[in-house]
Amino acid sequence: MLLALPWVLAEGAATHAQDVRFEPTDIEIVRKMLELAEVKPSDVVYDLGCGDGRIVIEAAKRYGARGVCVEIDRKLIEEAKANAREAGVADRIEFRHEDLLTTPLREATVVTLFLSVNMNLLVRPRLQRDLKPGARIVSHWHRMGDWTPDKSVDIRSYFRYHPVYLWTIK
């Protein structure tokens, strides 16, 4: 059940996955996200709104994890597939041209996000419902409303600090 959060969504704000624009995450931030989540080979890392696939590709290369790239933009999914082939990890990654608000999440042990405040709030009830205890959620830049993060770090990149937050499903 999706929680009614009308007071959180600003007028004209993104309310659907296709409304979040792709902005590549710096590789140092990607690495910190995966480190914060303590990714291991047994993990299945989902990146909701994966863009060019860099987070899941890094999880497969660096940690031997399996991954799922979820992206509504068909061109970005094709780019992510090509990047995974080039990195030699395409066999460890599933690519889904889907809306992140409807994609099944039950298999995920780690979910990575670089969306928006509003999109995080829209996906939050599904994360609570679908993820098993111990699953980790890592978000670059955006919090999850009133959820208190288990950990957070600020990473300096491109002359400013980028917050990264970690939550663990209880």
C-alpha cells in the first residue's frame, strides 16, 4: 500500500520515475555507496534508475555481486548493457527496462538510489514491504523522509560535499 504523503510532494515535483533526469554519479561516490552497504559476493544489488549502469557494474567488478539495473529510459538500458559487456560483467547483471515503482524487489539485498526526495518517498513503502530484514538501502544525496539513517557520510566530489545515506531493513 502506498502511503499518502501529499504534504511532502512539492507542486510540480517529480511523481513518476520518468520525471527524474539522469545525472551520472562520480565513481568515488559509487564506491563509497557500495562500501557503506558492505556489499559482498552473495549480494544482489538493485539500482533503481540505473542510468548507465555504473553502480551495479562496480558492485559486480569490485565485489563479485550480482546486480539488477532498472531503468525506464530504453537508451540508458542499452548503454548500461554495453558498459557491462565492456567491463566483462554482463553475465552477472540483469537489465530491466521497467518503471522502478513497479519492478519486483524481493530478491534485492542492497538497493541503491540517486533519485529525488519525492521519488525516494514514493518508493519507500515498497522497500519496506518487499525487502527482507537485513537488506540495505543506500541513497546518494536524498534522504527518506523521517527515516533516520543507520549511517551517513559526506564525500567531497567536484568541489562540493555529497551526502550518502544507509538504512537497513529491520
